Amino acid sequence: MSSSNDVPVSASADLAALAGHWTLDPAESTVEFTGRHFLFLPVTGSVPVRSGHAALDADGSLTRLDATVGVDGFDTGNPQRDGKVRGPGFLDAERFPVLRYAGERVAQGAPLTLSGLLTVKEREVPVDFAVAEVAAAGDRVVVRATAEVDRHACGVGAMRGMVGPRLALRVRAVFLRTP
């Protein structure tokens, strides 16, 4: 949620104002997704944000971005489906309890693009996020971004005829400046 004190940031000069180290606030951050069941019925849900850190150089260049979400908290509101997706045929939460995103760079443009690697079940897949908003208010920054992920490329290929290959991701990441 944005407040009236939030300042949108979109140009490299503005990103430079955010230079420093940041810690992700899991309680305020969200990762939501929409997929397709039977290839046309939308299924929405979320996974809990566990941790994250980011760092920007004085020129606004990304030097570090690591974020994790917990597979054990995969939730669509359907306990039977959620248990199946957490199981070995899909995400295998017991063996691989987290998904990790390692950001590599931010490209200027409209919108900003965050490029990095998503690690799912020890498989790294390139994922680009379109950054819709970066709102700064003092030592707090809210970032909203979207991406599309091919679950088959991530090694999650169960039920190919019943579950669509693409997931639309929506992220709201709240970062707090680290002293």
C-alpha cells in the first residue's frame, strides 16, 4: 500500500538516491500467482515471502538481490490441490523447501526490467520482472513487479494436460534500509 509520502522512482538518477543496503520485510511483502487448470480455468494463490536482501551502488546499479519464498506455504485455498502441488510431483517441498530469486541487473526503460535467475528444485531459470512501481518513503521502499514463469522450464512438469505451463506472478516487495 502506498502512502501520500511515497515518491515514485523510475529513472537511473532516482535509483541512485536508493543507494545502499536493504532488507526485505517478509510480513509486508507478497508473492501471488495465477495459473490455469484444465488450461482455461484460472487458479490464483500465493507463497509466503521468507527473506531477502538488496544493494544498489551509488550510480543506482544493482549489486545484490536475493529473495526466498517458502514452498511449504503454497496456498490456493484448496487444501487437496495445495498438498498435491507441495508434493514430489510438483514442487517437492520436503526436498526443496524454498524458491530463490537472484537479481542480476536492472535495465532502464518504461517499465524498468529486473533480470535474474529463479531457482526451483536446484534448476536455475532466467526470469525478467517488469517493475511497475518503486515508491520510496524515507527508509522504506515498496516495489511492485510482474513476471511470467514457465513451470515446465523450472522442472515442474506434472499434469501437463490439466495444468497450464505458465504462471503469472505479482510481487509486492517492501524493503527497509539496513544501517
